[in-house]
Amino acid sequence: MTTAEVVDSRHLPFAVARAAARAVRRAEHGRQAYRTVRPEGTMGWFRGRGPLGVMLVVAAHEGRLVWRGPDSFALLKPPMTMDEPYPAGGLRLLLLRIVDRRWETLCFAGPPALAVVAALGCVPLHLWRTAIVLALLGMLYVTFCVSGVVAAGFRGLLRSLRRRREGELAAESLPARQWSMPLCHETDAGRAGDLMREVSDRLSRLVVRRVRAASEPQGGQPDGVFVTEVLLCLVNGITTTAMRDAVPRQQRVGLPFGVGTDVVVLEPRDQVPGGAKRTFNTASFFLWYVFGSAGVLLMLAHLVADQERRSCGDRCAGRPTGYGEALRWLGQRLLLSDPPDLRPQSPGMALLGWLVSIMALMTVPVAVVALQQVWRAADRMNKRFDEETDAVLARPKILLLVATQGEQRATLDVFRRRGAKPYLERRSPHTVHRLGTVAGAELMLASAVGDPSSSAGVAQVATSIISQWRPRYLVLVGTCFGLNPGEQALGDIAVSRQTRDVAHQAVTDVDGRAHRLDRGPRPSPSAELLGVLTAAADSWSGPAVHIGPILGATTLYRSDEAIVELRRRHPDAVAGDMESHLLNGVAATRKVEWIAVRGIADWGNAKKSDTHRHQAAVNAAEFVLHAIDLGLLSHPSDASR
């Protein structure tokens, strides 16, 4: 069976799953990754989840396994309250889920239950000794398991009281309420970007599927789902050092708790999280208090025994004259009493006993304060994660829209020269380019290469992408024709202060000649974007920037006479194109700030050519990037959504 067939059918054969589990165990950090994806259970002796092979088979059935082969896969885990129902998928999947999720219970209850059943089976055969032995073995096994609970509880207490970083706390507690990636196995770190993009896409599809499934019983069906889930990537679940270094460097992967911590986050297809802090306020002082008190008692026992020996003479019965007796007496004083057969008589020893009792009583408030510190540290970690997530979701998004393949190529060239690594993403039915983050704003490039009236036209593409991505700003980037050859040069930049639809006209006869009256709308773009671009023009060192009306019509101009007529009717216009006049309707409906920034590629006359088209599109994209770099769009106003 091929890898593609496995993914398409969501059926991972056990043989393939076992091979993948063996690959994990043999990996560089395979043992640590194995412990991460199968953490220690509450009983201490068993793992909390089933064998890794079973986990992979179940995850494949549920769509949580991003599978590219035994040497390249990632496992996604839902929050604690969002596991798939046990019966979903049939009897076979029910049994597999029980083994996966109830492994510790099966290990605890299975052997004693079998022992009891076997003992009962021996009764009719009068095998009394065998039955008793089996019953005793079952009881011994239960005792063994209970001892593991005590040991695990003690280890958990020590672990919770020691000083820990926020990332370590997050790795332990946040997977209970967030989607997480507890296992990532990739032998080629060069493919980290592709794997993480598949992980992001799979998470989005899982969230969309669950949202729609939850809405159906309510009698509704959401038209579009905006995915805001942040994925926790557990670094200890990554099997190689190369991948542990590569994953945090990928696009849309953030470090909310700092570099080198146990958690990195994959943003929800939208933003990049900010910086990190470290929490130092822990409860480690409680351990110092306990162990310090124990050290004090060990030293005091010498003092008590010495004083009692000096003062008792030949009547030392019932007095703690030996080190062991003194230590026993001090230990009893921790319980606010004296042993019935042991009591000191030396001066000051009774007061010392009461001081030890007070020290024991102080353990309670110290423990309370320590637990408060633990809870506060966890609470701060949760609040910090929530703040980082809110900051991720609140970051402004800018949609760059182009109308030709050449304009798309020019815009991508600008971002690649900057060092960005654009990558494709599906926004059905369109395919877009994610450009990354610039000055705190997330950028996406969409292409509307179809006719204006088609489903691939500017208005239709903008409407579709806006409804799915919900950008704050829409900028039309590309080329146009200039209208003032004496004041402009090819490659200059035109910024729309107004867009005029010159295709809508009323034609009447005046003195026997046809008179044209423009009747199209003349909307103004976003005042915020216009202000930012105007300010950016002052610090721009590239081609000249001309701010004024841009004429729009779905007409390809290649006529000297037509251009002269346009100049006569619109002497204040700086340029003309075929798309800018279509933006206002989309932006007004979707409440998006919009503007058009175009590079002058020709004059619209009979000598029109494509010689300067690429450079003009590059200039427009570079000016938009310069404006974004100023950071003025990184903090949207309170009026923003």
C-alpha cells in the first residue's frame, strides 16, 4: 500500500504503524519522544496511553495523523474534552480507542481480573490451593499498583514544587485545553517547512469539520469557519536535534515562552506571536523549608542526647540519652506530643520540644503559600499564553491583490529579495501566496487573473478571500497607464486618492455633437491607508509618487484619441487602469480598508507596449512594502474589528 493510499483511506495498517513506532524508538531523541507521546500514568508503573502503533492507527482513522511515510509524520492530539466518541467508527475502532485511551486501566485491572476469573474456575475442580495462590497473586499485583500511585504522587509533588520555567509548565498543562503535536518524526530537517504546513492545514480541516458537525444538531450549517486554534508543538516530542532546531525557524511558528523552551506554537493560519518572558516565582522554598527542618532535627538530636546524658546521672530510664531515642522524641514532637515512654528532664528541653512543635505547625502555612505560588505560576503561564494568543489573533492582516500573472511574479520577486519565503495555501476555490510577517502585519497575495465578470475577477476573488481570511486592509498592487507624460515617467507610482468609474456614461447631442457625461461612482479609498502612503512617500527614495484620482474602466486603452479625451474630461487624474474602480463595492460590503497603488507601465496610447510593465509592478510592490515597513499599520485603531 502506498503512502497516498494510506492517507486517502485513513487506514494505516498495523504493520506500517509498528514500523513507524520502531523508527521513533530508534531515532536520536526517540526515547524522550516516546515518553512525551505516551506520558507516565497516575499509577506510576504504566503509561497513560496505549502502544504507539495503536495510537497511530487510531489517529489515522480520526484524521489526526499527518502521514508522509514511516520516516516523516506528525501526530495531532485534541484537547482533553474533545476526544472522538468511543463508538464512532464501528466496533474495531471502539476496541482500539479503549486500548489507546484506557491502557493504564487495562494494565491495572486486567491481570487481577484474570486471576480472579481463573481462581473461580478452579473452585468447581476443587483446586483450592491453586485458587488461593491465584487470588493472592491478584492481591499482590494490586498492592504493587497502589505502591506505584504513592510513588507517582510523591514524584509529582516534588516536581510541582521545584523551580520550573513557563515553557515546562505549558508543556504539562496546556495540552489539556489546546490542540497539541506530541510527536513529530522527520528524518530530513530540510522538509520541516512542508511538514509543518501540512500540519497546519490538517489542523484547520479538523477544526472546520468539528465546528460543522457541532452545528448540524442545532439545525444550522456554517458557510465559512474562521480557524483560530493555536497548535502547541511539544519540543520533547520531536525525535531529532535537526528538527528541533528547524521547527522554531519555520514561518508562522512562534516562541511565546522563549528560545529553547519545551513548547513552540504554530499560529492559526493568521499571525505570528510576540516575545517571551520567564517566571521565577516558584514554590521551591517549601522544599528548602522541609529539608532544612529535617537537617535541624538531625542536629538537635545530638544536643538533646548530650544534655540528657549529662543531667540524668544514674537515673536515665525513660529519658532520650541516645541519639536514636532523641531523634524519636523530636519526631514525636512534630506531632505535638511526647512518646509515652520517653520524656526529657533537662532544663530547656521542654521548651525545645515546643519549638519543634511550632516548627511543625508552620509547615501548614508554608505549604499553603507554596501551593499558592504553584497555582499563581500556572495562572500566570495560562494568562501569558492567552495574551500571546490574543495578540496573534489581533495582528492586522493585509491582502495584496494583483490582476495579472506578471504582477504576481513581480510582487513575489520583491518579497523574495527581502528574504521572505512565500508559499502556496489553498483558500478554496483560490490558491494564494502567504508572504509572512512584515512590521507586525501578516501579508497574503491573491491573484485575480480572470475577466472582471468571471469567478476569477478582481471583485469575486477579493470577496472570496476577504470572507475566509478577514483582512484589515486591501491593497491593489500592479500596473496602470499614466496620464501626464510631461510630469510623470515610466516606472513612477500612482496612489489613488479617488477612483472614478469612467465606463458609466450618459451620451447626449449638444449642438449636433455627441457630449459624454460621466455617471459612474467616485469613491475615495481608506483615509487611514491614504495617510500612511502619503507619509511613506516623504521617506521614499525610489521613483516619484503621484497621489490623485485613478480612472477605472474595463477597457484596454491603446488609442491616442481616447487618452486625449480622458485628459480633457479628467485633467486632475494621475493614471488609469481596469480594476481599481471595482474595489469600493467589495470593501464597503466587507468593511475593509482599501486603496490602489499602481506602477506606470505605459501611456495608454498607440505606442503601448509591455517593455516597462515588470519594473512598474516591482516599483509599486516595493513602495507598498516600504510603507508597511514603517510600522504604521501594525497597530490598528480601536475601530478595527
